[in-house]
Amino acid sequence: MSDLFSFVSLLLADRKRLMLENLALRHQLTVLKRSVNRPRIQDSDRVFWILMMRMLKEWKDALHFVKPATVLKWHRKGFRYYWRRKSKGKPGRPPISMKLILLIQRMSRENVTWGAPRIHDELVLLGHEVAESTIAKYMVKSRDPEPSQTWKTFVHNHLDQMAACDFFVVPTATFKVLYCFVVLELGRRQILHINVTEHPTDEWVARQVREAFPGSEEPRYLIRDNDSCYEGEEFEQSIKVMGIRQVVTAPRSPWQNGYAERVIGSIRRECTDHIIAFGQRHLLRILCEYVDYYNESRTHQSLDGNAPIPRWTERCGGIESRDVLGGLHHSYSRAA
């Protein structure tokens, strides 16, 4: 029993000593608070009280030199600092490769009616994992509120129902200028009509179009430029009667009538650049001979190496040649 009383007395003595020390510390804190307006606090002090907040339940009662709200503020600041250090680098999703960005831009340019979901599905099937929001970010934005197909796509989808017409000029031996009018069927690149005049008028052009489409095989569309010869009443009436819709190219945009420009270039390089026209009848005879050669014999890469009027493969007989334009060109066939 004596040992037990001795242990209890020691405990009571330590508790009394601790209470006295605590009282002495509180008195010193009171004196410091009266003499110091704002104590100097170091980062180690902040870390100590953040740990005390987590380990001691009554930490607010033991805190005297700052307010508890200040310790909470230190904790939030430390939280932000910790995650800022842990998340070094650019925020957000990881960047995608430049190759994939170029692919997204290519798809959006080539398919004007596609949106981000459609491109996303296509890329997933091609083995690319990318978010729709990322695709929308890198897509090529159209300036038109209602994106339209390209001119090339429109022409390609209507080749069998389209024709094109255009003028080109040829100087004569007497330095006059003759106007040549050509009508081209786009599906087989066949020259349907060609004629020459010194004074192209609305009535003359309307007559040429009627001669180019004499039957019931009128095209649905006719591509033309902004020449004043197409704006007369007779031409408009003739086109309307035949049920042909005019497709007018933009000003100073010959590429929109590229098929007609291409055939005119062929006529120049292969015919008119090599002759001197003595008059309207002479030039028309030369052009008609070249048109027959162009439609029936001249091969075209766009037609798989065949002519606008298809030629049959000949395998038997000797090969014969026929002069075209006095030997400027030749057509070949096998003897029967």
C-alpha cells in the first residue's frame, strides 16, 4: 500500500508541476501579446501547427498567438502548393501529335458536311483515341454558315449530265480576230459542236446551242462564264425551252470551267498554233477536221487511254495510218 501511495503522490506532484508550468507559459504569452503586435512566424511554425491540428483534438484551446482561422488558411495554402508541385507541366489533356492534327484538318476540308462526332468515329476506326472536343478545336472552320460541297465535287457528281461552252480567239493572216465557240460534253470529253464567227451575238450563240443539242439528249446543266453574249433574251429563252439549267462561273475564275479551258488548250497546242487562218471558212474547215480526230481517234488519260467515241481493241491485220491536218497528226487502225 505504501508503494501505491508513493506512486500516486508522484503522479500528483508531476501534474501539479505541469499545471504550474502551463500557468507560467500562459502568463508569458499574455505579456508577449501585450508587447508584440504581430509575431514573426516561419514556415516551420506553420507546419508544426498544421500537424497539431491533425493530431490534437483540442488544438484550438492550445493556440494563442494566432487565430484558428489563420491555421486553416495555412493548411489550404499548403494544399494548393502540394498539388501545384505534383502537377507540374501544362494542365489539361496531353497534347496530340502534329500528324493527327493534320489528319483532322484534312478530313474536315475534304468532307465539308462532317462534324466533330463523324470525324471522331472515323478516327476511332482508324485506331486513334482522341476526344470530340479536341477534334472540334482543330477542325478547319468554314466561313459559310451552311458549308457547301466544293466545285470539283459538284462537277464530278454531275459529269454525265453536264456540258460546257466557251469562246477562244484565233488571229487571221490579215490580222483580224475570229471567235471560235466550242461546246463540250463532260462525261466523255466529246466536242459536240464548234463554229467560227467574226461577230458573236446573242442570236448566234443561241443558234449554236440549239445545233449542239438537236435531239432529246440535252444536258441538265450548262457551264458558262459571264460573257455578255449569254445574257440576251434569245439565248435565255432557248436554254429555258430545252430545260437546261445554267451554271455561271464566278468572275475571273476560269478554273471553274476547267474542262472547257482544257479542251481549248488542246485545240491551241495541237491545231491553231500550227496554222495560219486565211478566213472564217478556212479556219472552220481546219477545226472540224481536228474535232473529228479529237472525238474518234485521240486518246485521253482521263478516259483510260480511249477516245471520247470509244475505240475497240484491234488485234488482227496490218497497222495503217491516216494523215490528219496534212500530217500534223495521224490516226492508226488495223487493216481489215
